[in-house]
Amino acid sequence: MSETDEAPAAPGRLRRALPNSRRGRLSLISALVLALAGTGLGTWAAHTWPWPKDRYCWGAWEEDSGPDFLGDDDDGSRTGKETAPTREHPTGSCEVAIASDYKSSYDGDKVSTDQQVTVEYGPVPKAAEARLAMVHDGFLGGDMVPLPDGLPGTVNGRGGLLVLPKSCDTHDGRPTVVTMHASGTYTRNGPSYTQNDPADLGGARQAAVLLVAAANRGMAAAGCAPDEPLKVSSPLYDLPGKPEAIFGTSDDVCGIRGLHLDTEDIEDQTGAATRDLQTCSVRGDRDGVPYLQLAMVAQPRLAAVFDGVTGEHPAARGWRGTGTIGEKHAIVRADCAGRPATFLMGASTDPGHLAAFANAAAARLGCAPIAPKGAAR
């Protein structure tokens, strides 16, 4: 080793290598301060300085974690607003909004996006029609899948619903639910071109993780959390099929023999078909307008959201169980294979559609028909 080369000092030699003069001590301190400052400035410039990260939805979600809507966006801004549930008022909401404006690198057009992720915490509505519209229309479509790990609820890549434990029920017995919904718009050159562009939740499984995290925080704030927090640890099963075009009025819808719609230019989507849940949706293949929504729910806690809205009499002459057939929704509940099953219909007002679906679902579960012979057509 030459005289100009120096071996690295061993850690234990640092104290013995300190200069004894005051001038030497000051020089060393100054050098250390500058070195630390330089490191800090470099870290800050690289966006890795340990500033506290923003948290959203009652502290459930942290920025730069999970899906894209929580990550960095150099062209936009992210804001959050929330009202947490409490013991006295066990309802709450939170919203994360992402807005961005930029010029397209392709043609220079001005592009704007406005996206939101909204979570609601609270009991299902008292009124039957409002409850059916909220739960059935919003979270039991053919594109929804059951939450994993036996959690009572459904999810897709745009949101989901989770029914909370009985400890969170209201005094009149209504279950409390947490819902999540992603929405948004993409606009190019002002209002001349606008399309739906929901916030990216990172897929159905990541959406389930977000939903459960928000539910745990909401329950803690409302004072009804279980001893062990809810969690998502398994993959999603029973993924829905892709939408398929229906070309004729005699074609079976959702694979159910005898379920026909007197219209064309529609597409159906078959969702889960398990012992606990079966779903089917029919929409216009161009405009997306709902033509028919069907669901069978036998998972006890998920079915509890429909307690008290099936009435006390059969839906019609010869039907099993109890139920009602209204102008916008129909619901029937009957015993099936040893436990209650709830059959739902939305968009259509034709009881024959519900009869065909309910009887097919009942046969799959191994129980007696729900509607009498001839009710389905």
C-alpha cells in the first residue's frame, strides 16, 4: 500500500481517530453536518424522504400502496374527504378524488380525467324498494363474484359490498353494510368527447382488500368491531363469464332453459353459480341499458339484508314461500335444501322470468320448484 493510500478505519477506531484540537473537532462536526445534509437533500430529491404519507378512508388506505389511484400522478392531484362513523351515529362515508389535466403526447389534445372512489358505511335502508335498489341492482349483477374466505358480500373490479357482523346491526335488526364504488370520466378537448373512466382499483381481489380494510376501520370507529379483524387471504373463485350476445328471442338467457326475452340486440352475463350465490344480468349490447337482473342468495349473512321485505304471503298463487312482485323488483324467499334461499329480479316486470330462474336455481340446489308449473314461459 502506498503512503497516499489509507485503509478503511475499523468501527472501533473512530473515537481514537478523533482530533484533539478544538479546530479539528469543529472541522469534523462541520463535515458531518454537511454530509448528513447532502444525504438528506439527495433523499428528498429522490422522493424517498420519510415524510408521513397521506392516509384515506378513516386511515384504512395509505398513499403509494396498492392500486394506481393511491400512487403518484405527476399530472394530477388527489384529495380525500370523509366522515367517520361513531357509536352514537354509526354511519359514515369517505371519498378519494383524483383529477388530472394534461396534453396528449400523441396529438396535443387537452385531456382531463376526474375519478372517484367512494365508500359508504351504514345500515341498509328501511324501505323495501330502496333496499332492493341499493343491494340487488348495485351489487348482485352478473359481473360480481363472492368475496373470498367466506366473507358475506360481493366484489368486482369497480367496487363491492360487505355485510358486517351482527354486532353492528341496528336496534331494529337491519344489517350494516360497507359499500365501495369506483367512478370517473375521461374528457378530450372539452365536452366534445367524454367517456366513463372509473378509478383503477387494481382488480377484483385488490378491491376486496380495500373494501375489507375500510370495513375494519369503520367498525372500530363505530365500536362494533369483532375480536379479530376481517381479512382477505384467499384468491377469488367463481369468476363471472364474459358477456355474450343474444341474437334471437328464442335463445336461452344465462344458460337457463326456457328463460327468453322478447327482444334482440342484447347480451347476457352469468356470474357466480355456487350453493350460496347465483347471478345473471342482461343488458343492451350497445347502450348497456339493463333488461333483466336475477339473483339467488342463500349465504345467511348476505341474505339477511333482505330480511323483512319479502312480505307474509306467497308472491303469487301456487308459489312457495313468501314474496312480492312489484313494478321494479320482485323478491321471493323459500326453504331450499334445508335453508332459506332468496330469489330476486330487477329491471323486468315479467314474473315468468323470475319463475324460470328460480326453478332452475332450485333444481341445481336439489330442492322443489319455487314457482308452479306453467308460471315460467
